Amino acid sequence: MSFGLKNAGETYQQAMVTLFHDMMHKEIEVYVDDMIAKSKTLEQYIEDLRKLFGRLRNFVVNENGIEVDLDKVKAIREMPVPKTESEVRRFLGQVNFIARFISQLTATCNPIFKPLRKKQKMEWDTECQEAFDKIKRYLENPLVLVLATLGRPLILYLTVLEEYMGCMLGKQEATGKKEQAIYYLSKKFTDCERRYSALERTCYALVWAAKRLRPYMLSHTTWLVAKNDHVKYIFETPTLTGRIA
């Protein structure tokens, strides 16, 4: 959140109430930008802090890398088959929270987007069920992402299709024989974006990915690997025109 916004305090307070509604006035108190744990003993204080920071933790970081919180994985795996549009959106929202761990997530979830189209009756067909089950099977053994190594270049694999794009940011391990994943990204193109030419979609996908991976790219040399020559064409063309420029 930007500094100095008029409604920043109110927005922050609402977020804290959403996160800690069951702990407020019991273990903790929150007022504007101040938070305090009001435990009576040292042991309880440590336990309250552990519970508080557990709410704020998105992922598990250890010597192996970055892992998905198993409680969040369990919540997704135990979700029943969606029967309404709101339940479909809830499932997609839960999965999107751990999207950085799943390769080509948008491609996998593409059948599940169909019931959400406007002016179309909610219908959960075989393709939706297969995609739903595939994601749950994937989460039986979720991927562990590695951390970037200072001074070592990164590799960005980019795939751009007609309806969606996906990419994987990775690095080579110390031996140079194996590549390790750092971050996965994917996106479904809008109706307008699908009307772009293949070259324009590739450029748009590259810009979109670069913005989201900006902290990594500012700190490391990044090699781009793509399945087509569109990016090469851009660098070899002396004067660009239209949207590409």
C-alpha cells in the first residue's frame, strides 16, 4: 500500500479484523497501525506470537527452499466438487494463492474457466472434473522452489499460446547439470489480448512476466528461452512500429 493514502488506516484495520477476528480482544489487540499480544505468562506470550505469525506466513522457507504451507494444500485437496459459480471461483482463488508452485496452471485450469463465462449456464463437465482432479493429484507432492543465488544468472522459459501464456524462472544448480525452478507464472489472455498477433502476444507476455519478476531481474542476469523467433525479431529490427514500439 502506498504511503499517505487517505483511507490507508481504515483499509489496514479491515484487513487485520479479517485476519485476526477470532484472536482480537482475547490474545491480541489491534488499533490502526499498532498491534499487541496481551498474554499473562511468557509461555503463553510465545504461543500467541507463534499463532499470530502463523497467520501472516504465506509459505514455508527452510534449507530446502520455499514450500507450500501444508494446511493450505490440505484445504484445497479436501474441497468438494464445485456445484455453483461462487464455489468455482472459490476453488480458483485458493489455487491461485499457490500459483507460483504450479507449472502451466492456467492451461490446466482452462476447462474450469468455461462455466464462468457470461450468459452461459453453469455446467461442470468431464473436462472440468479432469482438471480439478489433476490439480489435486499434483498437490499430493507439491514442488519445492529454490532460492535465487546472488551472482548466478537466471533462466526464463517463456511459452505463449493463443489463449494463455506461461513461464518458469529457474537457475542451474552448482554442478550445472540440473535446472531448478524458482517461480512459475501463467496468465489467461482476455478477448482483446487474444486478437493480438503472435508477435504482439509474445511481447505482451514478456512485459507482463518481467513486471512480476522485476525483483529477480534487477538483481540477476536473466537468459530468455522461448519457442519462437518473435523475440529475436524484435532485437534485430532497427525501427519498431505500432503496439510493439
